[in-house]
Amino acid sequence: MSDVARIQSLVAAELGRERGRLRTAAIAGAVVAGAAVALLGLSGWFITGAALAGVAGAGAVATFNYLTPSAAIRLFAILRTVARYVERVAGHEAALAALSRLRPALFRAFADGAPEAALGLSAGEASARLVEDVDAIQTLFVRRATPFALGAGAAVSVGLALLAHPLCAAVVVLAMALSVGGAHRIARRGAEPAGMRIQEALGRLKGTSTALAGAAPELRAYGLEGWAEAAVSREAAALDQARLAAREAEGRLQAWQSACLAFGAVGALAAAAWGGAPMPMAALAALVAVTGVEAAGGLAQALLHNGAAKAALGRLDRLIAEPAASGRVAPTDARIAVADLDLDLHPPARLGLVGPSGCGKTSLIERLMLLRTPLVGEARLGGVPTEIADVASVRARFAYAAQKTSLLDGSVRQNLALAGPVVTDGEMWSALADAALAGRVRDSGLGLDMPVGPGGLGLSGGERRRLTLARAYLRPASWLILDEPTEGLDAATEAQVLARLDARLRRTGQGLIMVSHRAAGLTICDQVVRIGGREDGAASAAAARATRREPA
């Protein structure tokens, strides 16, 4: 298990923010446990006493006081019910409020972290961590009241047992200790490892399912449905085995709890009989032993979730970026210098990057934007080496339309709104017009509310690309970075998109860096740099083979 200090600091902060609700839940939990013990113990004493009074005759019945214990029983019943409601509401409100803040914080940390970490996770795995793993740690909030309930239950149980005989109290303490000790051992050896395997297996299952669902057309085309089904079945079987192990551990825990209940009840009765306690007091001792062990059972149930919570904490911690290195410098302007390419650019310059597939064009621009870890001495932005530049300041200088389109399962408006916090409808329509997509959206009859489908499947490949292009247009940045912006477009549409892009750049004064295999796109660039050779992991090696040419 990795060090989980970063995620624990976030959880600790949320625990602090929810201190009021958690304190209320703890107090209510203590009242629940105490009232439950007192209710059952007093009920046992009352029923036994009433039965003995009835056997003793009319005189005993006449002198038997049933009003006071009846009122006390009703009081404890009401207290238990109300306190249980308060405990559940306060505890779950605290958990849900904390998790509602924790998920966005984790997503921001994930997005701001090392690019390799984000790129190394599949969509399914990332979803599992932000959904199932976050759900798994809610036990840290919901079960916060458990120790207080255990303490209150133990105190009331021992106190009432002392009324019968000191030996009865000793039996209650021993039964509760056995219950907690055995539960801890069972949880550590069975439930915790199983809980950890469940979280890991669930992540693998979601990752595999998501990847194969995305490749469904190819799988059908090649007749690989059976292979895909087998792959998902293997991951599902691993998850089922982990869940089965967890249920087995839960069964062993319940059996142990039952044995402790029996020991406590029988032991308390035997101790009361040995000490000569009256029958009503013996009944009270036996029943408070039972409820005392049940109070300890709340802690035992919390232990069952420890494994899943620990695994979730470890997996979530790996989403969080390391603390930013001190001394990061924010660029003061948008001038770009790439040493090995002998480039020194500033907006509104327009650069085209060409070269064979795999030579490192995309990697170069992603390192420039700090979407990948930059190489030392490779580039400077605003005079600042990219390896020491402030990440947020660097990324704010660029608007990026990647080669691989990424769209939300929502409307056109929702996808365009990702460009910035305040984007007006007029700006959206202007960007769509510059991307040659406004007519398609308008003709849908829904306008900006037109749905695009999961991953943009409601659009054609060219329409998806133009929608991401429009989104890049809406981002107020010094540089527009386009990776194969006209791929998949017919010649007429490509010419229209490029003409409108040229006009937009003249209007906005933005700089342009375009990666393209198509000659038409390069005609709007001021200069073109050809990168030859296949990337071998070092940008300088590829850049050394670069040649420069001016477009005709």
C-alpha cells in the first residue's frame, strides 16, 4: 500500500468541515447505545419481576410498582428511536456533503497532476476511482460515531450489570472484549484483504468493460465478441471471488458475535445465580450482556469495511499530484522559443509542423503546453524554460484542438461551454460558423441544445472534429494549437474551414501552431518546419533532423 498522506489530508479537512454534524451523530449514537441497553435490561427485569409477583399472589401484585418501570421503558424506547434518526441523518448528511466536495477536489487534482498519470488510466479505471473508491471511504464519516456508541453501551451495560453482582459486570466486560478482539482478528485476516481485492477488481472490470465497449464496432467486424465476453467474464469472476471472500468473512464474524452473545447471556446468568442475585436482577444482567455485545457489534461491522476503505484511499492518493515544486515561474508573455528547431515565435505568427507519422510532432506540442513532462532545455515560453514554468500560467496561453476528439454526452452548448466559465450564445454561434458547423446545428431544430450522443456518436467524424475546433476557438488564449484539424473533411469543407480560420486569426491576432499531413492546411502558415525520422523518446534527436521551408 502506498503512502496515503495526501488523500488523508483532504479527508481530514472534510472531517473538520463536518465537525458539527459528526459531533451530533456521535452524541446521538451514544444515546442510542445507552438507551438500547437500558431498555432491554429494564424490560427483562420488569417482565421477570411482574411474573414473580403474579406467582406470589394478589398481595404481591397489589404492591408491585409497574408504573415507574413502564414509563422508563417508554422513555428509553422513544430516546432510542429519536436518537437513531438523528444519528443516521447527521452522519449521512456529513458523509454526502463531504463526498460532494471531495469528488471535485480529486478531479481537479487528477487533472492538474502529472500528464503521464492521467494518460496511464483508462476512462473506466478513472471512473471507478472517482465513483466507487470515493463511495468506499464514506464509511470514514458514517462510522465516526461507532466508538462513542461502543463506549456508551459498555458503560451502561457494566453499570446495570453491577446492580446484579460485580461478577456479572466482569462477564459483560469479558464478552465485549472477546467480541471486539475476535472481530478485529477476523477483519484483519479475511475482510480487509477481500475488501482491497474488491476495489482493485472493480476498477479492472470497469476499465476492461469501458475499453471493449468503445471498440465494439471493431470487435464485431473481426468476430471477436466471444473473446471480449471472455475477457469481461474473467474480470467479473475475479470480482465475484473477492466478494465471496468478503461474505465468508462477514459470516465468520456473525458466528463469532453470536457465540459472544451466548457466552455473555449464559455467563451473566451463571454469575448472578452464583452470587445469589434475585431472578429479576439475573434477567437484567443477562440482557444487558446481550446488548453490550451488540453495541460492540457496531464496531465489528465497521471493521468489515476497513479493507475497502484502505484500498480506496491508496488508489485515490495516486490520483493526486505531488506538491508543486517551489520556484515555479509564470511566463510574462507568449513568445515561444524551441532551441533545436531554431524557432523564436510570438503571436500572430503561424507555424506548420509536418513529418511522418510517429516522428514526435504531437509530443512536441504537448510538451510545450505541459501536457507532457517537458525536456530540460527544449523550449522556453516568455523567456522561461518550460521545465520550471508554472503549469497553470503556461496552459492559459494555449487553446488546443487535439487530434483525438473528446466530447461529453450532452448538448452542443455543454460541450462548447468547456472552453471557459463565461461563454455567451452569440460567441458559440460565431465559433460554430468559423468551424463551418453552424448550419448543421441550426438545421437540427434544437440549436445549441442539440445532443451529440455518447462521445459525439450522434455526429459524423468530421462534425466531431469541427465541434472540438469551435470549442478551441472559444478559449481566450495567445496561441491556437491545432493537431490535424481538417482530417476526415472533404476538400470543399476543408477549404471553407481553412478560409474562416485564416479570417478568424486575422481578427483575433492569435498565433497558430498547426500539425498537419495535408498540404492545404499549411497554405495559411507563415512557415513550415519538417521533422524527419521516428521519435525515439528524445525530442532533441528528432529536432536535429528537422528542416525548414517557406510555403510556396
